[in-house]
Amino acid sequence: MDPSSSSSLPRLPNVADLTPQHSAFLDQHFQTKRDLSHESSNLFLSSSLSQQCSELESMFLLHASKRTVSWISRSFRAKSSLQQLSLALRNLSLRTSPHGFGSKRFRRVLTEEIPRLAYEMNRIESLRCYLETAVQLEALVGDLEDASLFVMSCHTGNMFKLKLLNSLISEDAGRKHDKLLQAIKAMNDIEEVLIGVEKFHPQWYCLLKSVDTRVDKILSALRPQIFADHRALLVSLGWPPKLLLSNSGNDGITDLPNPLVLMQEDKRRNYSRSFIALCALQHLQKRKEERQLNNNNLIEIDTQYKQLWAIDELVSPIASRMEYHFTKWSEQPEYMFALAYKVTRDFIAGIDGVLQPLIDKARLVSCSAKEAWVSAVVQMLSGFLEKNVFSLLAERYKVKHLKSNVSSSWLHLVDLTIAFDKKMQSLLNLETCFLAVSESFEGQSRGVSVLSIFCNRPDWLKIWAKIEFKNAWKKLNTELKEEKSWVISRISKPGIDNNQEYLLLAVEDNKAPPIAEFFLKIIWDIIERCKTMPSILSRAQFIRFTAGRLLWYFFKLLLFQFKAKELRLDNSDNVAIVMVCGLINAARYIWIKLQEWSDAIEFLEMKIAENDAGKPIQDNTMDNGCFFNEEIRSLSEMETNWLIEIIAVVLRQFEMLSWEYVQNDDSFKDNRDFTNLREDVDLVVSDDFVEALYALKSWLQTVKINLNRKDFLDLWRSIAEGLDHYISGSIVRNEVWFSKVGANQFEADIQALIFIFQPYCVRPQAFFPCIGEILKLLKLKKEEVKLMQTLLSNNENGFECLHLYGISNLSVNQVLQVLRCKIWVG
């Protein structure tokens, strides 16, 4: 074959380059060499391949035609959209017209004509809304005027005439009541519209003012008649009942009949209507006041304890009769409180049974007839006492020679007031009689208190606080003169192991002297006396003026007592030690109780009230949410300083008694007297060290008996730490030389020292780390000492060497000094 022709033919691929499918195809059709030259097989294979190629080509053409049709349809839709857009632009003349985007006419339309059109449309809409609102209000005011005119036309002039009393139960009374409710409903609808106007259209203030003026004018004429009719109805019911005195004169009052319970059906129906009308009118008045206060950006006055008008109308006439008796008992205020309590108690069941369903019917949420009744009587009595009793006592208090008598009268009156408040509170808790009478006043019932007099008179609050403080200090001063008040009781409570940890002990096991408990009782009694005062801030101020001031006076007394008891180094005055421990225990016990009180919710509320009132926070290092923050901090400082004083005295005495022991260089290097001793012989304590150990043990035993557990734990640990630094520092500083027997003697002395602390801890040696490391160094062999000295001479590896030998409290220089002072024999 011609080489040129063979080179033009396509080159067959290498067998290794074929895919597995191709190799399988060739193996199937060309199994032998004869298959390559067999014409029939080649012909069959050729026709098969041709058929497959034609099928693949058909499929490709079909798929391509479908894709082409799909693309053409999308192209047509896009072209249609572009044509529509072009047509729209031509219609608006925004592409080719000379009046396009950049023309002056178009800019004027965008910047002037469209905003002017929008402004006019808004103005027209606002005017339409204003006219609709004005027409709606005019219609409502018209309905109010019509209903009010009908109600006022039924008034005959004298509400106590028989004709009027008869008309109240006639058919006209029903029509009058319906018209009254219609008038009240109209006022409520007006108020609803005005609230919306004020919220969404505050610029309509002229409309608001005009409608308010017309409604207030109608209300000022309507309200007196409603009250007059209600009072006339009460007179027809026989209210108020006569206060019948008992045969013993002023000593008591017989049971009072309740006209509300004895009402006939027709009178009950008329009274119910009048009561509900008064409630509805009061609810309307409250809504108006809230809206007007919010409109003027004023802070709403607390109306949580606001009385019900209908209840006040029951109390007002009976109060005039009660005050007649009050004026005769100006020197016997206990009768005033007895009468007020008697009237409240006798009528409270009927008030609750008759009026509470009416209040529920009037839909006055969270209103209690019983509480409103009790609160109204309390306010009536408070008003009389404020005007006729406390004011007179306050004036007399300014006279110097009358202060003593005024103080006793004031305290007696406050005692009666507190007892009365608790009894009135008990009336409100009749359903929950399991509660104690002295239970704290919570919720709305806190407003039921005669002590509310002092909330609005801070000058009287200060007078009361001064009187309470002087009376409490007088009681405390009497107790301070008793020596037994400062003596610590050593009687342990049964079942308590004296060696238990502090955390397992009760709070009472603080070994505080009786004066601390007596003082805290006086403080708590003062705090309890203002507990029924409604104002949280006034309560906080009273406690600051009395209990807070008394705390600081007592702290100064503790400081004076501590300075008067001088601790001596010879530990000869055991009484002084006991006295100082008692002072520390008193400070600790008072600190614990103040912490407990400060965690109570009432003290947290008072602290918040003080912060809201603008009292500056003086210290950010303590818990500013604590009411007795400054007092607790002062007690903590006193307790710490006094403990430090005891620790310093103990350490100074130990240093004085052990001075020769630690300063004598020959104490541990002389071997003459120990040549015949075995290495494991038990050595006695050094003579120069015995007295110091004995004094230390005596101190610790005395303090342990008289000091509370927590402070004693801190004290003995601090003493152990101080002794560790003192002895180890003296050994290193004085370059004391140790022989082998001398090191054993030093270890025996230290074991005696540690043994003193054995009753207070399982492993007391842990509190003498420096001395322990010195003993460890003294026990090293000569080769170990030389190796260690070599390693420590290299400053880079010095600390690693110390840690390797378990030494972490001594420095490298101190370790080298101890090793240099070790004497080797032979």
C-alpha cells in the first residue's frame, strides 16, 4: 500500500483510550479476526449503525423545532409588550413631544398643581369630617338639653315637702329616671366623640371648648338636682338613723337599725334607680376629668381610693350627728373611735348586701360597697380629727412648757388611731377571718387609714416622728443602764452542736447581748406604727426620722462603749474581751436583721419611692436598692474594724512574748546538749515559746466562747495567717541557723502552735503554708540542698524548681536564705 494513502486515512484510537461501552460494543461484534473480513456481518453492522443514526437525527430535529417555536412565541410576546409601551408613551407625549419630562409645564404640574390639588382635597375632607362631627355633637347636645330640661322641670323646689316625697314614688318618677339616664347616655356619647377628636384632631380645640362649656353648664344645673332628689329619697327612707346612747351614757351605743335593709319594694326600686344614676354620673365625671388632665399634659391625681358619691351621701348626714358627739369627747378620743367603729360595723353587712348588687349592675369594675363605706367613715373621722384635734395639739406643741403633755396626748391619740385602723381593716376581711387583725394592709385597703392625715401634712409628720423618737430613746436609755443588758447569754440551744459550721446555725445563735434584741424590738415597733399609712413616701420619711435616726444614735453608743473598753496585751482584763465580743455580736445581729428587713417588699417599695422623689444616690459601691444601705455599711465597717483590733492585739502580744524565741540565733544551731539523742526522739516545746503559745490559746478560748460563729471563723483564720507570716519572716530575716536537732525542735514548736488551732479545723496546718515550706526545706538531704541551690542560682528556672518541690509561698531569695542557714555535721 502507498504510504501517502495510508497516512491520509483516519488513525484508529488506542485500545486504552476507549470507553468501557465502546470496548464492549467491539468485543460483541468482532470476537475473532474472521469477523473483520466477514462481509455479511459487516453489512449487518453497517445497516444497524445507519438506522440508529437516522433515529437520533430525527429526534434531534424534533427537539430543535420545539425549542425554536417556543423561542419565537416568547419573542412575539416581548415585541407586543414593547409596542404597547411605545404606544402608551406616544399617547402621553412623553417621548417625542416638546412638552416632555423636561418641559416647564410638566414641572409646574408636578411641583405646584398636584400638591395644591392634594391640599384642597385634604382640606375639603377635613372640612367634611369637621362638619359631620359638629353636626353629630350638636345632635347629641340637643338630646342632652331636651332630657335635662325634662328632668329639671320635675323639680318642685323643696325636696323635703311631702308632695315631693310622694312624687318620687309616682309614675312621673319612672319617666324622670328614664330621661335622666338618657341625659347621662348622651353625655357619655359626647365624651366618646370628644375623646376621638382630642386624639385624632387636636387642632379642633375651639370645638372641644365650645362643647365642654355647654355640657358643663347643663351638668352644673343637673347635678345639684340629682343630689337633692337622692337626699330627699334618703330622708323618706328614714336615713340617717338616730344614734341611741346606752343607759350608761357615753360608754356605748345600742345596735342601730339599718333603714336600707327595711325598705319596702317601691322605695327599694326608686332608691336603686337613684343609686345607679349617681354611679353613672360619677363615672362620667371621672372620664371627663381624665380627658381634661391628659389634654393639659398634667399628671393624673391618684384616684384609687376615690369614694362613691352614693356612699358619701349615706355617710354625710350620719356624720353630722356623729360630730355632735365628737365635740363633747375632745378630751376622750377613745369614744370617738368607738362610735365610728360601732356605726361602721352595724351597717356594713346591710351596705354590702344591698348596695353591692347595684354597683355590679352599674358596671363599676373593682368597686366594693363595703370598702367604700369603711373608707368614707374613716375619711369623715380623719377630717374631724385633723380639724379639731391634731391642729390643736400641733399648736400646743410649739409652746415649750406644754410639750410634755402634748407628747403623751399625741402618742395616746396615735395608739387609738392604729388600733382603730386595724379594727376597720378586720371589717374588710370578714370573709377571711383566719387572717390576723395585725395583718399588713395590702392593696386598696391601705387607703382605709386615719393616718392618712399625716400624708398631706409633712409638718405634723415631723412632729409625730420627733415624739416617737424621744419616747423610743427614753425606753432604750432605761435599758442601757442595766448591766445585764450587755451580758452575753452562754446558754446553748438544745440540739445544736457547738462545733457545727456557721451555715448550719440559726440566726438567733449570734450570741448578741439582750440590748441588741431589745433595740431591734423598739425599731420594729416604730416601723409597725406607720404601716397603715397610705403614702409609701410618707412611710419612708417617718422611718428615716425615727428608726433611722435611732439606728445612728445606737451606732454611736456602740462606738463609745468600744472605746471605753481598752484591750490589754497581757489579757488580764477578761471583762473587756467579753464586752468587745458582745459589741461585735450586737453589730452582727443588727446587720443580719436589717438585711432581712430590706429584702421585704414594703422596704423595696419605699426605696423606689425615695429614688423617684429625687433622693441622690451617695455610693455606687453598695446595693442602692437596699433601704438600710448606709446603716448596713456602717455596721459592716464597725464589725470589721473591731475584729481587726482584736487580731492586732493578739498578734502584738504573741510577738512580744516570742521575741527572744525568734531573735535568738543560737536557738536551733547548738548541738552540745543533743549529742546522745536519737533522731526520732520526741522533743518538748522550747521554753521561750511556751508562754506565747499559752497566751494565744487563752485568747482564742475566751473569744470563741463569747464571739459569734462567723466572726470567730474569720478571726482565727486571720490570726493563723498573721502568725505564719510573722514566724516565717522572722526566721528568714534574722538568718536563724538550724542544725538537724534544731530543725526537729523547730518542728516540735510549730506542731504545738498548730495544735492550738486543732479544735477549730480538721487540718489547721493548711493555714501555715510558709512555715510548712520552711520545714520541708529543713528536711532535705545534703545532696538535694546542693542541687536545689544550683537550680535556683539560675534565675530563669528558679520558679520552675520551686514548683517542682511544691513550694509556692516562699520566694527564691527566701528559699536560698533558709538553705544557707542549714548546718551539716561531719
